Amino acid sequence: MNVQNPKIGPGEKGAARCPGAPSTQEILSHDKVQAPPSITAEHYKFLGDEDIAYDRYITPEFAKLEYERMWNRTWQWACREEHIPNVGDYIVYDIGAQSFIITRTAANQVKAFYNACLHRGTKLRGSGSEGNATDFKCPFHGWQYNLDGSLKYLPCQWDFPHVDTAKTRLPEAKVELWQGFVWINMDEKAPPLAEYIGPEVSAHFAKWKLEERYVAMHVIKHMPCNWKFAAEAFLESYHVIETHPLVALSTGDANSQYDVWGDHVSRFLAPMGVLSPHLYGKHTEQDVLDTFTLGDRTVLGDDKLTVPEGGTARGVMADVLRDVMTKALKSDLSSYSDSEMLDCYSYNIFPNCFLFPGISLPMVYRFRPNPKDPTQCIYELLFLRPIPAGEARPAPAEPFTLTLGQSYSEVPGIDPGFGGVFDQDTDNLGLQQEGAAASKKRGLTLGNYQEIRIRQFERTIDKYVGKP
Ligand code: FES
Ligand SMILES: [Fe+2]
């Protein structure tokens, strides 16, 4: 049983692990089809244990610092490439007050134009809009821009002798394409995305090829909390036993693995099909198997599975899942290990991108601040499924927007149990935002291991906002 992490050394800060429970890697070592090196890697580092002030989640002053020093220097995905498949297709991406027209200017080229007319500033395309264009014409006085951003037409040019029309073009943010996403960065001096993510984690994704998946579901919800509170709720499994007790029946929560790489990347590996260490001795392997399918019954179906004498729920799931999902997804999944099929992998690419490359929970999250109120944010949940073998890429799902009071179970096609889990998270977040304002202690206290990703996240925020 792994109580101390041998790489850190017993007694050192951050070395303790859930007593009496196998580590994630010990659980994976018993799998029939072994996980690749990307999954067996461990990368924890102790990063401090002081409290983190609540003001950063509440005040307009801190939100302003984030806009002026962090959002405009970091890589963010603006859309999927499949949202703009043809030349001239565009979609508007907003972050805070900033707005960009993301458009395909050639088969292999995408540009991100600042969405503001060079005359008197009018947005060229409204927020949330998309379509296909041969040029972008301002609705106010009709200045017109080519697809490549150059000026096409300036009405009454005789009145603007001071405008060099040959040199006039819409300013652009940096753009990169990776894993089927269009990434943008407003900082002209930003490092390339591969360097920002780092070679190790870039290599992890080389196999998963998210560019070969499609958007099967897209849900947008406005949340009653700062964007960081929302993001941080998904950086740990620590809350599972209290918030999602049913999920704990089939999740290694207290023995999930947490990794951090540099400033911009972190992940957890939550082993599925195993009982939470909090519940040891209280449930059978059959109980675990019965609840595991909660994750996504739309794919797994309702077949009753049985754990054989001496077997484990995880073993049964690994055997069954690949078969069932190969048929359901009409896709060849033979190259995936048991862990990649079963487990919940969550990678954060700072600041607001969460990628879950596993097959049974193939999600993407994006969190954006509400520019009008730092105690509100916009949370997006997408499902990225493998493209069915031999079929054309399905069109990306249209976003389905939920109001604050609506349940995730109202999303068409979502598994109701799965929707309920997201509702449980939403309920917490409103209370957390209010509690942070009500608190006398004025700061949050983090676990050294299970909340290391939050520590790294806030430390990186500090690095950006501390740099004028
Ligand atoms: S503001 Fe765009 S043409 Fe005048
Ligand atoms: Fe949760």
C-alpha cells in the first residue's frame, strides 16, 4: 500500500498519499491491456501550502488585472477547426471585452482578426455569430475588408488622404492549429503553443489525435461564480465523496493521481471501476460494477453485467467496454489500453482549456469570465467522439444553452445521471462564491496533493498578473 510517494521522500511536504489504498499506478498495473508511458508517468511537485486570498475571485480590480496581463498573453482555443471547415467560414470568439473573428482564409490557414472596424471601432460581426463570408463589411459606414484582413473598400476615400489604404489591414492575434482546435494568443511575443504546453505533454496527445474526433455535444451554461472557482472544481477528485456520493462507488477518488508540468499544464488520472477508498468494506465489487455505467449510459446501454467469482468490477468493465463502445461508436478502439478506455483523464492547459482524452468520458471544458461581473462565468461542456469508421465527419453539434436554473438533464441526448452530476457541481459553486465573500478567514486552504493543480493554477495566475 502506497502511503508515501517514494519520489519525494517520506516526511517531506506533499509526500503523503491516501493510507490503505493502492495508488492509481498500482491499480493500472493489474490491467490486462497495459497503459502507455504517457499514463504511467508521474509528475507531482510540492508548490507551497499557504492560503490563497479570496479577493482574486471577487473583485473587479483583480479581474481587470487578469484581462490586462493574463488573458491577453495566454493560449486559448477559440473554436474547433470543424466549426470553420470551408474557406470564408468564420466564427466569433469573445474573451472578456476582447472579440475575434476566427476565419479560414485558405484550406490550411486560419486567421484571428480583432473584431473592430478600423474606422470608428464598430464590431464587424456580432458576438456569438458565425457564417461564411467573402469579405467583412462594417455595418456602420461600410468600410470593407478582404478575407485576408486587407482593406477592400473605403467609402469616400477622398476624405481620408491620411489613411494609407495599401497598408491598412485588420490586426491579428497569433493562431495555431492543434488537436483539431484553433488556438489564439494576443501576445505577439508568445512562445509557440508546443513550447507553452511542453514536449512531454505534447507527446501524450500525439496518440489521441483529438483532431480525428467530432463535437457530439456542446452545452453552454452561465455559472454563479468566478471563472476560477468553476475551473478549480474540476481540478480535483477530492469533492467526489461528498458532492457525488454515487460516483464515488466506482471511482478511485482519494487515490487519484495528480501531475503538474511547469506553469501551463496539469492533469489528474481518476481510476474508474474501483471503489472509493472512503467506502472500503462497505460495498461489493458488484456494487461498483452496477454504478460504473452511470458515466455514460447512452453509450454503454443497460445490460446487466456480473462480476465473476474472484474477479473485479474493473476487469469486467475493461473486457466489456471496448466491445460495447466499438459497436456503439462504430470505431476501431483496439489501440487503446484498458485505462484509456475506462479512466477519467483531465488535462488543464492554462488558463481555461480542459481536455479529457479518455474514451468513456471524452469531454472538453472551457471557462470564460463574464466581463460584466467577476462573480459570474460561462462554462462550456463538449463531448468529442471518435468519427465513425468509414463515415464522413458529422457536423459539429449546435451549442445548447442552459439558463442558471435549468438542469443539465434537460440537454437533449445527455444521460440523466450524468446531467445530475453536473447539477451537483453547479449548486456548490454558487454557495462557494457567496461563502468566499462571507468568510472571515479571507482565503482558501488547499490539500498538498489532491489540490496541487489548484495551487499550480493560482501560482501561474500570480506569475502573469505580477508582470506588468
Ligand atoms: S465604424 Fe466601421 S465603417 Fe465606420
Ligand atoms: Fe464534480
